[in-house]
Amino acid sequence: MAAKRVRTAAVGLMVSALALTAGCTGGTGSPSSRPEDAERAVQQIVDDSASALGGDWTVEEGPRLGTCTDERGNGEGVHYTILSSRAERGDIETDVSTLTTLWKRAGLVTERFTNGDGSYSGLNGRGAGIANIAFNSSDLGGGDTISATSECAAGDYVELREQERGQR
């Protein structure tokens, strides 16, 4: 159980870093999409990806509302981030091939990555309303994860957060 918490915490840090670096890099100027569209887009691509890969996926976090401002306060709008995982590691070649096809059909640009020995590898994607999506597969004490951050949408973080709290 402790190993799962450590893995989840490490992946959570990675997703937070991803969200910060992804921010509003999807374009210049003000965000133009609606927050509900951004949330739906990121939820849909993660759900479709997990379904295509099969297995028992668990949503670890999200969709979580975030702000598109950087550390200097530049940028505006909001984005959503989701993290899903499965304990078992799938067949990396099959999984990357499956996701490459799915993500390209969805209008994403993809890029494969791996470390030297293949113990950690996966696929990154972006485009079509998604600032970044990553499939990570590891035999270093974990299984597979899918994390995604939407592109920025017009909206006030504080107002949207208050609305979320009112619904729960």
C-alpha cells in the first residue's frame, strides 16, 4: 500500500509539473473556449484512451480545475487536468500503437519517448483542445498512467471553484 502511495504522489507531482508547463502554451492571446468544453475534451480523451487500452483504470485525480497563469502571473483562463492509472503494465508496443492511432484520429500530434533500457516509456500528445496528454508505462514499481491537461479556456478560476464547491 505504501508503494502505491509513493507512486501516486510521484505521478501527482509529475502531473502538477505538466500542468504548470502546459499552462496556456496552446496558443497566444486570450483563451476562447468555454470551461465546460475544456473539461469535457480532457475527460473524453482520457476515457477513450483507457477504454482503448483495456484493463482496470482508476481515476486518481480530476478533472481538477487549474489556472493558466504562470509563476509571474502572466496568462489568463483555466484548464482541467486528469490523472488515471492501472496497476498492471500493459504491452508497451501494442499500447503505444493503439494510442498513436487513437490520438492522431482525434487531431493530436504525438511523440514517443523511452529511457535507454525501456523500463520507462510512453507517448505524449497535444492539439485539438489538449495542451498535453501523456501515457507513461513503467516497470519501476508501477503500472501505467494517463495524464492530460486541457488547453486554456476563458473563465475565472475563483468563480468556477466556488461553483464547484457549491455543487458538492
